[in-house]
Amino acid sequence: MSNRTRHDRMANAIRFLSIDAVEAANSGHPGLPMGAADIATVLFSRVLKFDPTQPNWADRDRFVLSAGHGSMLLYSVLHLTGYKQVTINEIKRFRQLGSLTPGHPENFVTEGIETTTGPLGQGIATAVGMAIAEKALAARFGADLVNHRTYVLCSDGDLMEGISQEAADIAGHLKLSKLTVLWDDNRISIDGPTSVSTSTNQLLRFAASGWATAEVDGHDPDAILAAVEAAKGSDKPTFIACRTTIGYGSPKRAGSEKVHGSPLGKEEVAATRAALGWEAGPFEIPEDVAADWRAAGAKGHADREAWEKRLAAAPAELRAEFERRISGTLPQGFLAAVVEAKAKAVAAGGAVATRKSSEAVLDILVPVMPELLGGSADLTGSNNTKAKSAKSVTPDDFSGSFMHWGVREHGMSAAMNGIALHKGLVPFSGGFMVFSDYCRPAIRLAALMGTRVIHVLTHDSIGLGEDGPTHQPVEHLAALRAIPNLLVLRPADTVETAEAWQIAIEHTGGPSALILSRQNLPLLRTDATQENKSAAGAYEIAPASGAAKVSLFATGSEVSLAVEARKLLEAQGVPTRVVSVPSFELFLAKSAAERAKVIGDAPVKVAVEAAIRMGWDEIVGSDAAFVGMTSFGASAPAKDLYAHFGITAEKVAEAALDKLRQA
Amino acid sequence: MSNRTRHDRMANAIRFLSIDAVEAANSGHPGLPMGAADIATVLFSRVLKFDPTQPNWADRDRFVLSAGHGSMLLYSVLHLTGYKQVTINEIKRFRQLGSLTPGHPENFVTEGIETTTGPLGQGIATAVGMAIAEKALAARFGADLVNHRTYVLCSDGDLMEGISQEAADIAGHLKLSKLTVLWDDNRISIDGPTSVSTSTNQLLRFAASGWATAEVDGHDPDAILAAVEAAKGSDKPTFIACRTTIGYGSPKRAGSEKVHGSPLGKEEVAATRAALGWEAGPFEIPEDVAADWRAAGAKGHADREAWEKRLAAAPAELRAEFERRISGTLPQGFLAAVVEAKAKAVAAGGAVATRKSSEAVLDILVPVMPELLGGSADLTGSNNTKAKSAKSVTPDDFSGSFMHWGVREHGMSAAMNGIALHKGLVPFSGGFMVFSDYCRPAIRLAALMGTRVIHVLTHDSIGLGEDGPTHQPVEHLAALRAIPNLLVLRPADTVETAEAWQIAIEHTGGPSALILSRQNLPLLRTDATQENKSAAGAYEIAPASGAAKVSLFATGSEVSLAVEARKLLEAQGVPTRVVSVPSFELFLAKSAAERAKVIGDAPVKVAVEAAIRMGWDEIVGSDAAFVGMTSFGASAPAKDLYAHFGITAEKVAEAALDKLRQA
């Protein structure tokens, strides 16, 4: 059998596993796997470095299917190359409850999937993060331990999403030469030919952003291979347009949007079998093809073993540090650094914006934790995310620990997901909180995947002042708290900020958002011990003078305001306590009894937050009073705005007294 | 005085008004107004068609300052050309509470501001919408009535945001030849030289997307003018890179990021005055300069008068329709069409997905309302937003009423804002609800500005089934309801869908989101009258058999589920009523008494929604039971998912009985 015939049969195995699985599920996307089967076959049989027996081998090449709807392409290849989780039975259970083959690839479900894709454009931007992580780790640990490439297969839709440009710009700027993007250029979108909605010359676009580009017949394996091999010689990332036919092989549907997202139907499946000369029945793989795919899957064993030998031969300290980094274990000295940060804050005293508090914490943490890779979306001086010791990553030097992401919140956040997924680094960002909207799809994916990324979101309310309502978060606390598995932390002073950093870094199961003020806040906590009070989610920060008649609940910048209100109430003989609530999620994870203890039994509860009420009722109940926002903000100095919107100690005291009169 | 000197003095007037206002506010961004003053002077004195005495003249050229932080540039020009709202006193009150000169330009505050900018990239994409609206209206009403251009001044940051690529791609594809983007190419970002984070060749990038491009010295008025005039001859949109110096004129800060976002300080202000030979004191405009600017502002009077004559001379019917369209008044026959849609649904009966219900409504509404400009982000067949009578807009024919936006939710949503701001059209979109995250910044701006745009968001829950958690909204209802001034409507059947469309179209004060199901839903309402029950936000859709012991509350696809649960409870002798809650916002706008009546006094309340609870407590109180989601969804057929996540009639009945036992 000629090499070409063998290739074709391997590719057809992908096509028919995909066709048959979609048919069985009566749901799914056959068009991409059929069209891109040749590309996948070349990559997985002739290019990629991977070992199905060790899906998480640190130095494997990464493959990201940005066009996640073509998930059966990936499941087929994982099955054929020998990833043991993806059995033929799982493929038969495609898109069924509890299967390892969900509708879109989910890395937290299936071994061998590098990242969760489906929301278009995310894959390509996530892959940029993986390629950044590779360069950063290679700069630290050397090419003996870290030397792999990242491949992306993307669709027209990925390239229409704006995030693709952010990703392209970052990758081109940083000269991520080990990143190769293959574009499934089938010229079909859901609405029909892509010419109904785009005229962009993608090759020119990527070239404009500093990429090497090539154009090949996406059904010509040798041409694909040649382009992919050429990419290895470039000092730029490479973009390869692979001209393909969507639904390749289907006599009636190939080249049409009809094959994108629906089963072919029994008759067309049979016709496609005939057209491609595929004799095997549904879910059957002829032995010659199975053997060729097994061989492809076995190819990487030797590479992996050689790498393991190099790792074993590495200096003990380097090896230990590499293994610590990849495992995500915290370094010795971490907790001491947190306590040091608290102690320093307590010693210094004074009013500090929590964004500055955060900087002070980072100045102490970053030298202790080389895995921290900070950054900012072009707001470094405002977000205060660059520690004194942090050096910027540049195109020619990845040994730094700070990324200048540019004004690209979305690309940044998706890349952070890729960095976290890669392992070895803990990425944190800087951005204005209001622009969390710009990167929400990537934050959501982080929460879904459970990646440890830390979003530092500063300028967290009307407290930012004159920049006005376009820049003032009002609904964002609620909107972020709404995302399942996202840990939202809004510290009240420097001590709580240090505790928030500790919590976020220790929170390996998902993303965290640190919500920080622009304006100065007084120091409320003066304890600098190992105890992390914020970890309870809520705790009493100021007791009542007697049996509490009023409990005040607040977060962040409003805790000090509640403490002032407490004074006013106590002065009027109303015993009042204050509860700081740095994190709803952590508090709600406590038992009902623990929560009840913190909530207390004062007849009057008032919550205070310079944001909308939504979400608070779960903490304080709908009978509590609330002092906060009900509209967008305005442009004025912060103090004027707090007064204008009635978020003052006086108003809080008033609300409490009103409630007390009613009670 | 030479023309060049006169130009320079006019530009310096912008510079010093900006410098002085920022100085007075001790807050703001002098760098852009100083750097781009020459560009603005050329545009407003030699290019733009506008009349300060009629800021809303329909056929004016539009100018969008995408880099909204440079707001003082715009306020200066508006003041100098004679927009009467922007007095020198308002400029002195820059960034103060209640002034007409907020930190970023807000069209809903200040006459002459075309759109609210500040969140980067929004302006350029909004302008694309304005240019689309111009073409669409010109196709309908002819060049005598509609023939104007759209200009954008944008910054590096605008171009780094991904939305800029979506906008560029749409504009290039549609050959929006009357759109000119001037890039303030100052090569400085907040983090320093733009070279720290980008290497993209913007001219090549825009060329790749089908734009004409040019590069000029941004301080050479004749060069700027020549490029802008050349753009008028192109059949493509034009992108002009204007090489400028940020903070032009400041001896110590020009060309540095230090001048971007902070006052110059007394000393440097004096030095800049000396350097530019500006003899006038703070907020003073020399009379020769004032006169030149007044003349620039007066230039458009004649154009406007000529246009008014053409309008007066137009056929009466055309003129009336034009005026109706610009005023946003609804056509005769609108209400009848809504009732017809309801009647048709009632007559047809059967189970229908609300996305299909919506299509049926549009089939009736679109022919009656030529101002409707529908569209979809490449999901036309899934969102069902293309009415039978709707023809697609193409690059060569703008007479259609449907936009193929491509996979560009963000660019689409911002362009919709521009279409609505332009006046004459009512844009509605189509997208998957989960991807409302992709366009959230533009939806938020719509809510802030109060633009009438309608977002049709389909596939609204785990009910979409097999595509899995990346595609299943869980937190999105809460997140959308959190946005102030956004009207969220989740209809339960075709009759409610027709009512939702009526509400959204009549809601001129802000954006609406129609939340629609993928899966079929039974017809619950059989009344097809002029009464719009959904307009109350919530209403009893099924009464209890006696004094209600249980009130069930639900929206959208869960209303029929609540109706089933009611049957189960009634069968067990528990009088149960069902309240449909198509809109929280409309319901919460009712008086407490009206709300109490709908909520009722049944001892047990249960809310049901295939989403998180957040937001519901404001409707039903925190003592109510809730049946819904607490995590991300999963990939499986919809019915399996509803069962898996416990959102069934049985579970609702169980929850009610549990509560009843406790009560």
C-alpha cells in the first residue's frame, strides 16, 4: 500500500468515526472532522511529540482544536493513537450524559484534551499562552527539559472573533516561533460561504502582525507536512492556510454549510462510505489502519523516555524545582511571606488603596514565588501589578516575570488560561474592573476548566471618581459572583489584601478575582499572624459594645465606612457590630451553623457595598437593608459621588435606625 | 496672518482649553487633545458637515472620538464652534458632578457628542454602525436626503482591542466608503512606547481587511486634509495613520506616557504656553482665534438649509416616512401586527421553540416595520432572526433588512449601537445567549446610552442540550439582569414572545434582550388581544383551584414546567397558582402594592428557572424555595439534563411540599 493510500485510510478512519458518532448521537458537527482529517492525520502521525500512555508528560507538544465543535476529530485521534480513556464505547456515547466525549472538548473531562474549546477564538488565544509558558520555562530550565511546540487548528469563526487579533498581535510581537496555527480554510460558515460576511485576507493580516505565513492544499499530506516543517525554521509564529473542503467525501454535502452541524443521515453516510471506499461498518477500524494509528501513537514513547533521562540527569536542585513548578506546589517561605506582608502593613499604618496594598504584597511574594507571572493590560502603573523585583518579558528575553499584554484584556485572559493549563507558572493579570466585561468569556472558561489564574481588577467602584460611568463598575461584582467556580475576593485593607493573595494562590481549583480600590482605605486590621481571617469569607471585624442590635455587612472600601457608621450608631446607644465579607463564595461554602454564627442575631441587618444589591440577599436575607447603587455612576471626584449616591456612614446609620424603628 | 499660523492658533486653542480644564479638575488626559489638535482642527474647520445650532440635523457628518479619554478635545471643539451647551463655564467644570463635560464623552449628557466612548475599541465599531445606517437609509431615501460621512479618531488602544478587527472586517467587507478612520499614531501607550506590546503594522492590517490606507504627518494640516479628501474618492473605507506627538508642545512631557493621563502641573503648563507662544490666560481664547472657530462652526448652516429645502421638496410620502423613521415613531399597523402574530400562534397551537415563535412574529412584523434591521452573528438558521420577507444587505446593495454579521458578536453589538444612535433604523441581532459575554461591553454601553437595540439571544439554558457547558447559559440571566437599564425578557410561549417583541420595540429608552429557547415549548396563552400581559413583568398565568397554598414563579421554558407541577400539586389537593415572570425589570418598576398583588399571599413560594438563583430573591424573597442550577451544565440531550439537574415538575412539586411541611 502506498504511503498516500495509508494516509488516506488513516484520515478516513477519523472521518468515519466522526460521521458514525454524530449519527449515533443524532447531534454534532461532522463537517470539520471530515474536512480537517488530513491535517490531523499529518500532525498526529508525522509531527506531534506526544505519548498516549503519559497524557500529561510535561514536554509534550500541545495541540489545541480551537474550532471545538469539531470535537469528534480530536476524540477520533485520541482513540486511534491509544489514549486509554477514549474507548470505542465512549465514542459511541458521544454527547451523552457522563460520557468522556462531550459535545465540545473539555480538558477537565477527557485526558489528552489540552483545553476546553467551543467559544470561538478562545483556543487560539489560549494556545498563545501555552507557547508563552513554554518560552518562559525554557528560559528558566533550559531546552533539555523544556522544548516543545504548540499547534492550533482553527476555523473561519475563530478568525472572525476579535480575540484572534489580540492573540495574533501578542504572538507576533513576542516572536512565539514555536507556535503554529493551521487554518481550516474551508470558506464555509453557518450562514453559507464566508464571502457573505468577510473579505479579509487572513494571510496578509497575520503577516501584518509579524507571523510567517503559508498556504497549502489541506488535503495534500506532503504539502501540509512541508509547511509545518518549514515553520520550525522560522523565528516567528507561523500561520498556515490549509485550503479544505468541509464535509470532504460526502457526495451531496461536501463544500456546503449543510454538513457543518447536523448528522449526514443514513443515506448520505452510505454514499460517503462508497465515495471514499470505506468498507468498514460503523465504529469499525480495519486492522491495517488501526495498526498505523497505533504506530503513530507509539512514536513518542522514545522521546518521552529520552526526556525522562535528561530530567533524571539534571542537577538535583533544578530537577526538584522543575517538578515543584509543574506540580503546582507552593514554595517554602510562601506563608512566611504572607505574614511578612501583613506585618509590614501593620507597622506602616496609614491609608492605602488596596491596589497599592496589593503591590506591597507582590513586592514580598514575587521574589519568593518564581512561578508568578504577572502582567497588565497596559495599566501597569494603575493596577500596581508589577513588583519591584519583576523584570518585563520581552520578545528576546523570557526570563522576566511580568507581561505587558497591551490593551487586550480578552487575549490576555485567554492566554493566562493557556499559561495555567501548561503548568509551571501561576499567571496573574491587571486590568480595570469594569473591563472584566471585555474578558468575561475567558474568565468563564477558566472557571469551567478550573484553571488557577488570578485576575487583579482595580478601580472597583464609583470610588475611581472622575473617569465616570464608562469606567465605574456597578454591576460587575454581581456579574462576577454569578460565574460558578469563580472566587471573588474584595479585601478591605492591606491585611485583607495579603490574605486575599494567599487565598487566590492556594486556590488551585479555579480562577480568582481580586477586586481592589483606586482610592485610599484606612488600615482596619492590626493582626499580622498566620491566621487568615478572610478565608472564612466573612468574619466580625468590629464587635458591638453589648448585645448587638445592628449588624453591618460590607466588603472592600465599604468596610471602613461601616466601621464609621458603627461609631455613629454606638454614639447613639445602639450596640452595633461590623462583619467584613471579603468573599461570598468562601462564606457560602461554610456550614449553615458557621454562617449563622457570623451573621449573628441582631434584629437589624444592613449591607453596604458601592454596587448593586444583587447577590447580597443570599448572605443577609431579603429583609436586610442595603446601602449601595441602583444605577450607573457619574463623573466627579470620588467623595462627591459617594455623597451623591448616598453611600456614607450617615446614610448607613440612618438605614439601620429606620429598620430599628420598624422592628 | 498665514493660513498655517491661523491653523496653529486654532489648534492651540484646543490644546490650552484641554490643558487648563485638566489642570482645574486636577484630573484628566491632556496628551491626546494636545497631540491630535491638528487633526481635529482640520476636520472641524475644513472637512466636517455640521451645524452647531442643530446638533441633531439628520444629514450631518458624524464624528466619533473613539479614544474617549481625550474628551477635552471634543469639548474644546464643541465650545469653539458654538455648540451652546458647552460653555466656558462647563469646560471649567470638567469632570465635576452634574457638569456637561464628564470625564469621557457621554452623548446622553452633552449635545454634539455622537456616542459615549471610553471603553476602547467601542467608538470605531459604533461608527461602523453609523456608516451602515447611512448606507441603508440612503438606499431607501436617496442621496438628496441622506448623504453624509462618518469620521473616527482612534488611538493605539482602540486598535489593540479585538473589537477593532471585527469592526475593520465588517467595514471592509461592506465597502463602507463613507467611513474614514484617523489613527492618532503617537506610539505611546500607558506602559510606555507601544513597542513594549505590539509590532502590528496597522496599515497592512487594515489593507488586509479591504481598506484604503494612507500615512501622514499628523501635525501637517494640508497633508491631513489631502488624505481625508482622497478618502472621499475611494470605494473602500479609509484608514489614515496620522503620525503625532502625544502632548505636543509640552517641553518636558511631549512624546512620553507621562502626559497621557495626568495634569501637566503649573510649571509645565507655563512652559508649554511659552513653547507654543500662547499668550492667553487659562480658559481665554484670543478674539482672532475665536472668530476663526466661529466661522468654522457657521460653515455648515448653508448645507443644512439646502438640505432642509431638499427635504421640503421631497414627495410628501417620502418626507413623512423619513421624518417618522428619524423620530423613531412606530408605523401604523404595528399593534395590529402584534395581535395578528398572537392570533396566528393561538390558531396554530402546538409546541414551538420560542426562537421559532420569534421568527413567526418577525415574519409578520418585518413587512410592517421597514426600520427593523435584523441580523445574526453567523447563526441565522439557529437564531431564526431572518424574516421571510427580509433580504440580506450586501456590499453592493444596502436595501435589504438583514445583516450577516459574521462570528463577531462584539462588533455586531457595537455597530447596532451606532445604527440606533444614527436614527432611522431599529437594529436587532441574533446570537447564542452564552455568547452575550462576548458583546457585554457593547450591551452595557447601550444601556448607559439608552439606545434602542434589541438582542435576540437564543439557546438560553441547558435546554440546548448536547453542545454542553461551553454553550449553556447558567449565570447569564443574572448577569444581564444586573446591567442597569437593560430590559431582559424571557417569554414562555409564542404569545408571550409576540408581547416581548412589542415591549422591546416600544422601549425607546434602552436596549432589550429577548431570551429564547432552543427547545419546543407548549402554547400556554390562548388570548390574542391587544392587552399585553407581559408588560406587567409578571402575572398569574394559571390560578389556584382555591385559596392558594403554593405560588410557583417561573420564566420562559420553565413556565410550562411550573404549570405541570401545579397539576401534580393540585392532584394532591394543594391549591397552586403559577405566575409567569417574563421580565424582572418591568415587574420591579411596578408599585409595591401592584407587586404584592401578583406575588400573592400563598404561604409557600417556589421559583423555577434553569439558571442560578441570583436575582430571584428580589422578586420572591429569600424565604422562597428555588429550583434551578448551581453549577455549569453538561453535554447531553436536553431532557436528560433537566432530569440530571433536578429541574422537573416532580422536583418543583417536591420543593413546594417540603416547604409546606415546614410552614
